[in-house]
Amino acid sequence: MNELADESRTNAAEYTVSEISGALKRTVEDAFGNVRVRGEISGYRGPHSSGHAYFSLKDDRARIEAVIWKGTMGRLKFRPEEGMEVIASGKLTTYPGSSKYQIVIDNLEPAGAGALMALLEERKRKLAAEGLFDERRKQLLPFMPLVIGVVTSPTGAVIRDIIHRIKDRFPLHVLVWPVRVQGETSGAEVAAAVNGFNALAAEGGMRQPDLLIVARGGGSLEDLWGFNDEAVVRAVAASHIPVISAVGHETDWTLIDLAADMRAPTPTGAAELAVPVKAELEATLAALSARLQGAVLRLIDRRRQAVRAAARALPTPDQLLALPRRRFDEATSRLGRALTVSTERKRARLAAVRLSPATLSRRIGETRRHLDRDMLRADVALRGVVREQRIRFDRTQGRLSPEPLARRQEGFRLQISALERRGTHAVGLRLERARSKLSQAERLMATLSHKAVLARGFALVRDAEGDVIKRAADVASGAALSIEFADGTAHAVATSGEAKPKAVAKPAAKVKEPGSQGSLF
């Protein structure tokens, strides 16, 4: 038996691990040299540092590893994203190092427009929730920009159309930032271009544009996918330079159209929105200049007519100076006569006064006597004032001695004690009068209150709104009533249109607690 066991082991062919792995690799590659696999991208983290991308394709029951080499990544029309459903074309192979099989992808396309549109709508909702599409964030376009920045492909017809249209309408300086408008890197390049234009200095060798145009020709959803990139939308929304989006034809739309300050149907339309027509501006300026010149001439003519009318109403210089001239002549004639009369009067007064030494001595003596008399009176008056002040001082000194002050303090203390007793007595009388008035008011209120009437056996009837019912004719059949007694309130329902006094009195004797209900009959 041991010999048979040894022979069975030696009959089987022996393979090394590398031989088995190589055979499997050749078998898989020969059998699945060109396949198309549909599945959902899982575990995608972007290209590796080497430029290759590694991820998985899965469905609800299986999973297969996938790889996209660096050269293939640059040719893809859109960038793979986590959770996207795609159709991958390539070949199956194995990786001997880990005994796994994988698909090497040569081409990648979305699994129909529905998957892309679903991804686009999800991204649109996310960015809209952040407020990037808010109309309040949008800026007004400058009316006459000096420099326009264009972000597009430098080799396409789009840039030629934009430059040609701007040249026809209003020639100005155009800066072109060349980017790829299709492919995986187009979104990153467009975002970098928008951020680069915003980073330029306002003054310098290359002046910052006053307006940006992001343009591309028409294409499918996959061709325009780079302009739905989140980085592009955020760059356009954060731009402090106004941005016009001109991506695709009029029926095409991308997320950059929602974030831009203005959307143009075509690149040519963007050029028309960016600059006005120079010829129209010149014509308008000429018309306004002609109107201004005509208005100035008409204003000058009206002012000239107004001056002439005012000049006709004004008097002539001779008329204005006639009255002052006459007054001046009359004053001149009177001046000579007045001078003569004044001289004669002065001469007569001087002749009447005869100056002599005796007259001067007599006047000096009279003045000296008056002065001596005044000096005597002043001395007597001074002595009298001093005497009166001394008497007043002695009197004040006597009042300010300690004994009179003590007597006055004692008098003040007695007066204050008397005032305190009078005040206390007056307050007591005032409180007693107020207490008496309050008691009288309470007794009067108790007398006039309806509570006293209710205590004598009467009742107060109210309707559902709480209004008092004074007549039986006011009670409708079926109306809810509230009857207030001295010890509580009863609720009842009227069974007829008129109240019966006896029926009202009967429930009153049965009511013991507030809130009980009864009937009038």
C-alpha cells in the first residue's frame, strides 16, 4: 500500500507557482481579450502618484478589480467618480503577485445619460444648498470694460469668433488663458485660469481684466462634463471679476452657467454682452452733443432776452443821479451861508466875554472856597460813617456772645419739639379721616353691589356671551343660560321663548355648588 501511494504522487505533473500563474494569465487573456463590463465605480480615490488609477467595478452580486494606466487616463472624456455607473472596455488579466484577476480599462464611458444626469442633479443640489447659485451673489457687468479675459481653447473657432465679434463692435485688449475644454483635466485647468485672472494685479505689466468670458463650443453631455466640475463652479462663484458663461449652444447647460454672473447662449453672444457697439455709442454721443449744444444756445438766447427785458425796466444813469445831484447842489449853496452865520456867532460870543486878570483871580477864589467846603463836608461825613459802623459792630458783637447763642438754640429746640408733636397729631388725624372715608366707601359699595340683592333671594341671568338678560322676550328657545345666585352659578337651557318666574325660582333652591346645571322648567 505504501508503494502504491508513492507511485500515485509521482504520476502527477508538477508545476511551480509561477508556471500556474502564467498559465492562468494566458488563459484569461486569451478567453477575455476584449470585454465590456458594466458596473458601479467603488473605492476610487483619484490617480495614484504614478498617474495610474486603481479601483473596483461592482454590481449587486460581484466585484472585479480595475486599473487605468496613466496614458489612458489622459484620453478619457470625463473623470471617474465614486458611485458612478460606467461601461468599461478593456481586457481581463491576472496579477500573479496576489492571485487576483482584474480588468485593464482602455475606454470608459458613462452607463447612459441617465447616470450622468443623476450625478449632475445631485451635484447641483449640493452646490445650490451652499448658496453658490444665489442671485444675490451675482455682479453687474461693466458697461465699457478696458480689458477682457477669455478662458477657452486657443486653437478652436470659439476664440476667433469672440475676438472677431469684439473687434467689430468695440475694439479693446483681450487676454486669452489657454485651457483644455474637454477631457479629464479640463475642469482643473478652467478653475486655475479663473483663479489666475483674479490673482493678477489691478495695475502692472499685465492688467487684471474687467470681465471674464468662459467659452466652449457645443457638444454632448460627456464633452461638456468638465464645466460641471465642482472646482470650476466654486472658482467662478468666488471670482470678484464678473464672469460670462458661454459654454455650448443655447440648449446646452452646465453648472457653470448657474454660478456665472451672466449666461450667454453662444460664445458670439457672450462677446455681444461684454461690449457695446462703438458706432452706436458714437451716434448716441453725437446726438446728445447736438442736443446739448442746441439746449445751450436756446438757454443763452432766453437769458439774453431776459437781460434785455430787465434793461428796459431799469432807469438810465441820468435818472438815477438826478435827485442826488440836486441834493448836492442845494447843500453846496446852503454851506456857504451857514459858514458865514456860524463865524458871526462865534465872533459875537467872543466879543461878549472880556478876559482880564481880575476876572481869573475872582473865579479861582470861588473855586477854592467850594473845594474847602466840600473837603469839610467829606470829613464830617467820614466821621459819621465810622461812628455808625462802630455802633453796629458793638451791637453785633453783643448778639454773637455765647450766652445769647445758647438761649437761641434752646428756643429753636423747643420750637422743633412743638412742631414734631403737631406733625404727629396732624398725621394721625389725616389717617383717621382717610380710614373713616374708606369704611364709608366699603359700606356704600356693599349696599350698592348686586351681591346683596342676590343674598335676598334674587338671581342674575346671563346669556352664552355673558351679557345680562333683563326681559323674558330676549330669551330664545334652546338658548344656553347662566344663572348667578348668592352662593354660585347654575347653567340651564331655555325650553321656550318666555321665562316663567316660578320655574326660575325652583332650581335656585336646589343649587348647592357652583357649576351645577339645571333647567328653567
